Amino acid sequence: MRSILLVLLPFYLLAQSSFITPMEYASSLYKNPRGIGCHRCHGEFGEGKIVAKYEHKNEKKSFIGPVINSMNFNDFFNSLNVRKNGMPRYFLTQQEIKALYFYLQEKKTESSLNVK
């Protein structure tokens, strides 16, 4: 948890002087970073989802956007900088990646509080 705070602190401090809150910025970025929003494949809160079902050589298959809200920051960062398994390259800045991670961690915390 401490490492998450250290990663997000610069983002939080910069956003304090902005006209939108860090959460508003992060939410906007998650829903439309550069075309197709993250939520289309990874779910509203990074919980993962089935993107498509199809049949290939008479075998039923699914294309799944994986869970991303439980990744550590380094894995999350690296995943956004490598194109694989249908994941597009968005060419996000470090600040944008931190904002997306912040958004997912906040939403995960909110959803766990609502379950209780």
C-alpha cells in the first residue's frame, strides 16, 4: 500500500491545482484514452469481461479482457507499453498511466466498501 501512495503522490499533487479532480481526470482517461476506452474490454472497474464470443474451426471460443484492477503498478505499467493479445498501444505518458492506476485502485476500494 505504501508503494502505491508513493507512486500516486506526484499525480495527486499536480491534480490539486487543476480545474477537475484527479478522479474526474482518471475516469475520463479510463473511458477514452485514445479512441477505444479501457472499459470496453476490461469492464467498468477493471474487473475484466468477455469482449466477444466466436467460433473457430468448429470450436467455441471467447476473447476476454483480463482483470486489471488487481495488478501491481509495475505489471500494469509494463502491460500498457507492450502490444499483445489484442491490446492496442495507446502511447500513454507516465502521468496518464499513474492516473489510470489511481482510478482502478479507487474503484476497487469503493466496490469493496459497497459489498460490506
